[in-house]
Amino acid sequence: MTHYTQYLKHHVDLLQAFSDTAQKVAPFSQPELSDDDTNAFIETLKTLCKMPEYNDDMNEKGQWLVSRVVSAYSHLMPALHRDLLWFFGGNCLHYMPDDEISFYQQLEELRFSAEEAGHDFDYAAAKQSLDQTH
């Protein structure tokens, strides 16, 4: 498994956990989704949970999904892991305070340094370690 794949897997796992939670609450828990936006939201979420690699299309879909959570499904915001805001970047960064952005920038620098040195990088462990130093 490559470093990037480990990083991607971490975020896909977070998306899957979010999907599991979202599908248990209204309006997504209904047997038939009546609204086109609701259908698009679930389909986009399912697509993101199956992404085999990260690309610009997935990034756009992720940013759209986060914006829909904020604007239309705010009751789901507590279930959306903060790592996903950073992962999708762009407009998602507007929902993060400056100190949180700084934290994720430091984490990215650690990840890039490890990859450049050819070392394995455990994203979750690095995040926990960095969090303890703040």
C-alpha cells in the first residue's frame, strides 16, 4: 500500500462512517427519497465512498457534498469529521477556524516530509501526536 493510498483510505473510512450515520436520519432514512437534491446527495456520498483514487472530480464532489451538509443538512454537521473539510479543501476551508487550518497544514508538512524520505506515514498517529503538542 502506498503512502497516498493510506491517506486516501483514512478519508474514505471517514466518509463511510459519515454515510452510515447520514442514512440513519431524516431525510435519508426514508424508504424513497423524494427530493432530487436528496438523491444527488446520497449518490455523491456513495460515489465518494467508492473512490479508488483521488482526482479533481472527487475533490469537486466532496466540496459540493460538504456545502450541502452546511446549507441543507446542518443537523449532520457534527457527524462530518473535520479531517474531511481539510481533505476536500477549497470552499470547505471556510468552515474551519484559522488555528485548525494551521494544525492541518502542520500535519500535511509532516506527511510530505515522511513521503519524501520514503518513510511510512500513519496519518491518525501523527494527528494524535501533533494534537498533544498543541
